[in-house]
Amino acid sequence: MYLDFYGFQEKPFTITPNPRFVYLSRNHREVFAHLLYGIEDRCGFVAITGEVGTGKTTVLRTLLDDLDNENYRLAFIFNPCLSVLDLLRSIQREFGIDSDASEVGDLVHSLNQFLLQQRRDGRTVVLVIDEAQNLDPSVLEQIRLLSNLETDADKLIQIVLVGQPELGILLKRRNMRQLNQRIVVRYHLGTMDLHDTCEYVRHRLTVAGGDDEIFTPAALKKVYRFSGGLPRLINVLCGRALLLGFSRDSKIITARMVAAAIKEVGAPRRNWIQRLAGSLRPF
């Protein structure tokens, strides 16, 4: 609706993950570095946690886009609400393993053969499981057992568990201690500070083809105070503010407009986090 008015080629503040719009704040650079280290050093297990909307999925997709097919084989599981059998089948499907196996033992065997072949070909195999806080303990135990697929030198599969803070709580359970002890690399992705919030907004405006000074400095501060530096909530508020500016025929978004947009958004930040958690995939 407002694209032509502001000179955008596309919407700058969508809430779906889009690696083209990725802005690596200090926190995001750190989690990116942890992921790369865990994968390239063949650590076996990496666990990334973060509140809803902090940018976990976008960072993951950006990382996976950077890992070339010549040296890596990747599988991304978006729906972890699966049985052990269904999870193994999903992993095989993601890796393109052609197998008629229908039992857990046979599926693990065919996966092991695939991993050994990839190791001989010099490739690193990476399995990423998003929303891992929803995994059933029996499925987590099977994932732990997959880490037993190894050579004398290193692990054959690198497993990245990504989830909301509840994942950290789940891993601390006594019955999860064997898996918890195997996680070599961990990182909790926090929210952005004021500087990164301002740069994030300007970055998305530029990528969308617009002017990076549409929001005044005072408007950006108000965006930060409301969002707390949470990327997805920033997107919700800034998108609403642009629509409000368009309706008022203003190409500059002021602090008063952001305040009006906050009233339209309505709910406090905590309620928005709960709503986003219940309805959307992490940004």
C-alpha cells in the first residue's frame, strides 16, 4: 500500500524470516561465530536459545546459505513435534537418502552409511532442529544416540538444537543430563541495544530500497523503548508506523507517530511476545 509513497521496492518490515534483510547485531555476530565454530570444529552438539522473535531462525538460514553444497550436507527440521520414527524419516528425506527402511534400527543404519560416505567425500553433515523445546524426551534421547555415530577422530554428524529459553530448562532435567553433558557449544541470543536497534531499522529501510532516515532519531528511541530491542516486535511497530505515516501523507516518521502506532498495536511487550510465541515461527 505504501511502497510507492516511500520509494520501497518491497516491504521493509515483514515478520517472516528473510536472510536478505539480515542485520548482524553484536549479539547476532556472536551467535553466528558460535555456530560456525561448533560446525567447523565438529563438536557434535550445539545449542542456541533465545526469546521468541530475537532472530534465531534468520541467523540459521543465513548460516546455512553460507555453507556450500560441495563441503556440507544440510538438513533443517522445522517441525520437531514428531515421533522417533517420523523424525528419522524426516532426516532421511532432508538428506535425500533413498531407503526403504521402516524400523528405527534400519533407519539409523542407513543414516550411518550415508554419514560414512559423506565423511569419505570430505563433507561435513549438519542437522538443525528448530523449535527444539517442543521435542519429546524420547526423541531427544534418540537424537543423543545419533551423536554416537562417529569415527575414531570426530563426530559424523553435527547437531544444532535451536529453541526458546524452555529448551535450556528441558536440558537441565536429570533425565537429560547425558545429552546436556554432550553439548559443547551454547549461546543464548539476547535482544539488541539502542544502537543496534537504530541500525537494524535503517538497514531494513535501505535493503527495501528506501531512505534510511525516514524515522527520526527520537522516533527510533521510542521504537527501542517499546520493543526492548526485539527484532520481530520492532518490525510490527515500524510497519504500523509507516502505514500511519502514509495515511497522514508524511514521508518522515516522528516520535509522535510512533507513539500513535504503539497505541494501535495496543498490547504491552510481554503480551506481544506471548502472542507471537503462540502463532508464529521465530524470526
